[in-house]
Amino acid sequence: MDDKNITGNSGFGDEDFIIGKGFEISEEPVPAAEEKHSKHKHSGGKSVIKTLIWIICIIVVSVGLAFGVIYAGADYMGIGFGRGEDCVLEIEKGTPAVKIASQLKECGAVKIPVLFRVYAKLKHYDSQFKYGVYTFNNEAGYEALSKMLIEEGSSAESVRVTIPEMSTVDDIAKILEEKGVCTKSDFIEEVQHGKFDYDFVKAIPQEKVYYRLEGYLFPETYDFYSYESKECAHLAVDKMLKTLNDKLSSSLREKISKSGYTFNEIMTLSSLVELEAGGAPEEMANVAAVFCNRLNNKAEYPKLQSSPTQKYPYGSGKYDTYKSDGLPPGPLCSPSFNSIKAAIEPSTDYEGYYYFVTDAKMKFYYNKTLGEHNATIARLKKENNWIGDR
């Protein structure tokens, strides 16, 4: 068969078989009604979604507002939300209403202090509040709280008390009892078992120490109230703990966390520094350095050999650093802020010094070796200027 004839008889040339040749593909226009229907369909779906979102938002806001109104109403009336306990509150003379509202919140008497302030302002109660010691039942409403602050204030006598540095728990208990703040037994009970919301209190190894809060009751001059013994004992302890807490800045706390010592160990070291160098604040950082040198070289110097620890009034051998290694289990007294700072930031000028001694005039001498230390003591004895090992 002749291929040429077949091609010729078909009436088509080769170029007619090129793909797409002679064919035009055109888009058919979508009818206007159909296009409009499509757009309406999409916009209708979006409208439904928007409507649902708005409905959900309205429901959430409504529920939130309803809960807020219920919560505020309950606070106003003093009902619900974990109430049912009494709280003791000390309001100092001259305390503004805004701080009183905050104190009421802290002790659980109100939940929304700003609302209480507005209420007291509108009722003209805020200018009539009196200072004193109060026992609030946190089921009391705003009206009852306000009346109590107006009518029951000033019933407690304010007593100014100075807690000296180096004081022990027994010393402080005796002072407070003599001043009429509280009984010694109530004070000791609070020291041992009172509830205080401070992290350093929770970290005290209570099973190892003689008195739980020994060393943590900051020495200062305070205005305490003489009201009801047990309540005033709690307030007195809390005020001393709060003073210690306020003295410790964030930078000092950070240094403690990086020191390698626990907070309790820092307070214990502070008490030793206070007992050794309480009469010479300028020597505290140096004394702290000697103790730290020994603590950092336990292989050669396992015992701190601090003389005051032999005289700890409670007669517990585990506090005696001539008998026990390292630091005692807890502080021996209430140290000053200078002693606390010295324990946190010991001097860097006495690296390698492991001994110190004082003369009769409280001048300090530091030595690196036992031989040097003994030679210093011999010289001071010869000069009749030796007070004893420190």
C-alpha cells in the first residue's frame, strides 16, 4: 500500500496534525445568576461564623460579669470563698485606709480591697478607722468590719520594746513578759508552733534545732501591742520575722543562693559572727572570712572552735563547735544586720587565715597557722593583754 496516496487522499496536510492546530479553547462565561449565587453562598458562610463568634463572646463576657457580680456581692456580705476562720490584725496608729484595706485582704477578711475602700469612702467610714489589735471573723461583711474598725479600736495599749542584738529566744520572751506584751509561755508556743508564711521559716530544720525561730527574730526597737497574750505573742513574732524578711534585699538573697550555703546556715554563721565580733562591727567580715576558710577546708579544719558555742545557754552539745564538726544546727542568738551581711559577704583580704584572737581591748589578731596563733597568744599573755581564745 502506498503511504503517499493515503496521505494525499485524506485531504489533510501534515501541518493539520500538529496538536492544537485549528482548535481554540475558550472559557464559557459563567451566567450572572450562578456567579451571584456562589458569592452569596460564601458570604453567607462567613456571616454564620461571625455570628457564632459574637454569640460566644457575649456568653463569655456575660458569665464573667455574672461571676464578678456574685463574687463582689459575696465579699460585701462576707460569705463563701474559703471563709469561716478568725484572723488577728494589728493596725498601727496613722495607717491610711488604703493600707488597712490591703491588710484586711492579707488576713482574709476581704477579697476585693478596692471595693472595700470604695464602700468605706462612700459611707464616710474611712476617716474614722482606729488603730489597735483586732480579731476579725472573715465571715463579717463590709458594714460589720467597718463598725469594728470604728468602735473597737484603740483598745490595745502600745508598748515600745527594744530587742538587743545577741538576744536568745529566752531573753526575748523575758523582755516581752516584763513589758506586758505577752506571757513567756505564749511566746515560746508561737516560736515553736506558730504559723508564719515566710519561706525561710519553712526551711528551718526544726527537728535539729533547740528553738525553731532562734536567730530569726530580728533585733530592733518595736511598738508592740498589749492586748490578749496569745494574739499579741503571735503578732510580736510575726513583726520580728517580717523585719528580717524586709531587711533582705533581692540582691542579698541572690548572693545567699549563690554562696553554697542554705539560708539557715547563713543565719547560723551570722550568729557566730555576732557573738565573736559584736563589739567590733568593722571586724565582722574578717571573722566571717576565717570561719568560711575553715568550712571550705574541712579536711584540715573540721571544727570551727568558736568559744561562744560552748556557752550556748541550753546546754546542747551539738551546738559546741569544739565537739561537733562544721556549723551548729541553727543560730545561737539574734544577729545584727551587719553580722548577716558579713556572713553573706565575708572579707576577701584574709584568704588562708584560720585563726583569730582578741586582746583585752578587743583588738583582733589573725593568723594562718597554729604556731603563729600560739605565738600571738603568748605575746599577749606576756603583755597582760590577753582576753582569751575567740
